[in-house]
Amino acid sequence: MASATTNPYGYTTSGFDLLHRPDSFLHEFGIRVAKWLGLPHLADHFSTLVYSALGFTVLHLVVAPGLSKVFASETYAKQRGRKARNNWNIHIVSIVNAVTLVVLSVRCFGHKTLSDDKIFGWHETIGTANAVAVGYFLWDTIDAIVNFVDIGFVVHGAACTLLYSLTFLPFLGYYSPRYLLWELSTPFLNIHWFLDKFGKTGSIAQYVNGVALLSSFFFVRIVYGWYMNYFFYGSLRAAWGQVNPVLIITLAIGNVILNVLNIHWFNKMISALRKRFDADSKPLLGEQPRVHGQTIDHATTTSQ
């Protein structure tokens, strides 16, 4: 078991919590940013946020294409044009992000300071998970603007960036890792897409993965998500009068947007998968809308 140590900034970390090691310059700059934004707990995690955004950017622009040219050279070469290769690279970033956030989110569970106060409770594991998440969503928003496909992707990225940033007040930190568990469905979505690209369209492997994708998306994002919504909105009601009402309204609207998008994307996935395994055996989904940087199958276009 890793031993705990107290760092120069006054909080305790363990050897396992490697992400929570602030750079002195970024920490000092983060103090000013946190003060300007009114997010007190952001300062201690600003370095992690910056490294997260930069890390996903480097993974997207350098590491993903580099590894793809080595380990999937033929298939990657078939991705013609900037848009197609960018989409490929995004899926790799998405896999890394999903695994990272799920692991970091699970580490946030079981802390009494959070369960005892779901509204204002705080724990440093929440800060680490949210800093990585905000860094990712910031990258995702910028990419959605630069490589514009649909305004919904921009709104989704911006909404996630805002919602998870607000936990640094601290506010509703108890709920953030539980909503980040939505990422459990992401690996299946990316595997589904890559099976397409590697010529496994309509295969048994893709069918099994499709079932896993729909099941995980439905149970994690919709069933569990709506279950958590009940408590989330209960906490918002309890917080009324204790915090700025604009904050509560912003979180309420943002949460509605994300849940509506989940239902919209789930319906698209069902429609796409039905067409995928029709008797005509149509080519699997092509350019697809994104959820947290990955894409959802769009049955109206081909995959090659």
C-alpha cells in the first residue's frame, strides 16, 4: 500500500495519486485563475487540468497517428483525408480518456466526507478526477470547434467543461464521479467503430460488442443516470438559498441537456444497429456523432 505524504501545498497525497503533483508555476497561476473564477479548489488541481488538456492534445495530434502508422499502417492509410484521420485519432483519445476517468471515478467512492454532505462535501480524489475530466472536455470542445461537424458536439463539450468545473467551488462533488461512470459505455463504442475499420462489419464479434454497447449505454447512462438525477435534483433543491440561484439553474439546465443528448444518441444507435444487421447486411456506420469525443453510429453513411 502506498504511503501518504504531505506536499508543500499542505494537502496529503499517496504514491498512487501521481496526477496530483502541482507544478509550482502552474500552481501559482492557478491560484489567480481560481480566484478570478471563484473556484477555490481549482488552484490545487490546476496543474492536473492543464497537463490533462495538453496530454490529450499530444495524444490526438502526435501519439495516436504515430502508433497507428506502426501498428495499423494499412488500415490507417485507408483513412483518406484530414477529417477521416482526425476521426480515427479521436477514437484513440476517447479510449484512453474513458479508461482513465472510470478508474479515477471509482477511487472517489466510499469517502465519508462526500456521502455525509452531498452538496458541499469535498475530497482530493474528486479534484483529481474532475481536473482530468475538465482537461479532456476542454480539448474535446476545441476539437469540436476546429473540426466542426455539428453544433451539438460543441454544446456538449462546453456544457461538460462548465458543469465539471463548478465542482471546484466545491459544489455537488459527490455526483461528479457517478456521472463520469457514463464513460463505461465508451470502450464498446470505440471497439464497435474500429471493428468497422478493420473489415469486421456485421461479424459475430461486432454483434456481441453491439449488444454490450447498447446494454452498457442504456444501464449506465440512462437507467443509472436517471436514478442519480433524482438525488441530484434533490440536492439542487436543498441548496436553493445557500448558493447563487444562477448556479443551480445552470447545473439543472446543463444536466437536462446531457440527459436529452443521451436519449437522442441511444435512439440513433438502435436505429443504426438494426440497419447494420438487416438481411441486406448493409455496411456499418460511417461518420458518426460523438459522445465525449467518440462517435455514435450513423446508419445513413458508409464506413469506408
